[in-house]
Amino acid sequence: MTSKTFSTEAAEWTGPRVSHADMAARLAARRKALGGPEAPRNTGERRTGSKRALLQAIRDVGGEW
């Protein structure tokens, strides 16, 4: 069922608009101000068998995830 109160029409959006380039610049500035922190990668301890198989298939063809 389609929502009667929600619309995906861009012309109806009344909130602030931020371009991708502006957002990327703001994020880069924030990262630089914080010293370029890197988020730790997921250890993968709770991956499902299908996810493990997918990642192995990616490695098998020379990819790195």
C-alpha cells in the first residue's frame, strides 16, 4: 500500500538540499580535523556460511573485500 503522507517527489521536498560534492567536501574536512581516523573493519566472526562462500568466491577471482 502506498503512503498517503509520504512522497518521493523532489519538487515537494522542503528540507535543506546538499549536493554530493558539498557533502563529500564536508566529510573530508571532518575526517581531516579528527586526524583521519579509520573505522575498524568487521572481524567477520558471525558471518553466515553463504557470506563466507561469497567472500571466498571474490578472493578466488582476484578480488579483495
